[in-house]
Amino acid sequence: MKKFLVLYYAPAAEAMKMMANATPEQKADGMKPWMDWMAKCGNALVDGGAPTLPGQVVAPNGGWSGSTSDVGGYSILQAESLEAAKRLLEGHPHLMWLPSCRVEVMEMMPLM
């Protein structure tokens, strides 16, 4: 079984603004499609992941700067192939959130 890293992209400022203005009920309603997706994945979902906040980038010289990445979260799936992992992401709730949202999936290379 192969493992796949799933990255969720969304414009950070817009996503943070929407979450800050959401009521607890709206947040719960927003999580339901995610919970349904996680249940659909079953054992194929190794780590449901978590949302992420804007990060920092370290340069080879040790200097730090603010990240320009729109990575807004991650999950880890396991599947027989990339095609099987992609099928698990069909109709994903992240893609229904904002028009600029996207999902990226990549196979994790085994180290041994």
C-alpha cells in the first residue's frame, strides 16, 4: 500500500477572514462534509490532517521570511495507486469552499 500526501490550497487571508467571522454553528456545518469524506475514506485515511496557518521559510543562509504559499492544510491517504488516491478525492469538500481552492496529491517515496 502506498501513502499519499494531500495538500489543500486556499487563499490564506480570505480563509482566515471567513473562519473568524463564522459562528460556531457555521463552523460545525462546514465540518460536516469533511467528516462525511473522512468516513467515506475509512482505513484509506491514515491522517485526517489539520488546517495550517501561514508559515515561515528558512533560506540556506539561515534567514527567515514569510511564506507566500497558500497551503491551508493536509491529509495523508493510503491507496494502491495514484489513480486510487485520486478517486478518494473526487467531490472533496475543500473544492466546494472557495472558487480558488485546489487540492494536490503526491505519492510519498518510501525511504527503505
